[in-house]
Amino acid sequence: MTAKLLAVFLHCFDDQFTSVRAEACITCGLLRIRDERVITKLCTIITDELIHRVKALAIQGLFCGSCTDSCYRTNQFRLNYVEMILKTLSR
């Protein structure tokens, strides 16, 4: 993804329409985007989103479709982060 496209793509996470936010989350998972700004946006959706479907898609978007050894560390970090968020939300 180019820098220009990424800048526009980041705005999709803040869109007023649920379907746009959901598709942004799905795209992250399909394209395996690992940019820190995208990960931050996904984590923000996980914590602040009111629509559970979008929240679930954001969690899925954090993980690549098929894990390999090269992405294990990244996914382990993401999993720990999601677990921390879910523990905070359950209080």
C-alpha cells in the first residue's frame, strides 16, 4: 500500500458508516497490513466501537490469515494486547 493510499485508508476507520469501518477491518486482515498507525486504529475500534460486529472484525484484522514463524511475534504481541483490552472491558 502506498503512502498516499494509506493516508486515505486511515480515514476509513473514523467514517460515520458502520459498513465502511467494517470493510476497513476486513481489508487489514486480507492485505496483512502491519503499519503501526493501522494497528492503533484497529485497537481503537476494539476499545471504543459500539457495534459488536465491527469490533469482532477489528480483532480479526489484527491477525493475518495464515500465521508463519515470521509473523508469530507480531501476532503474539497483538494477542496479548487484545487480551489486555478485553480484561479491561470486562471490569
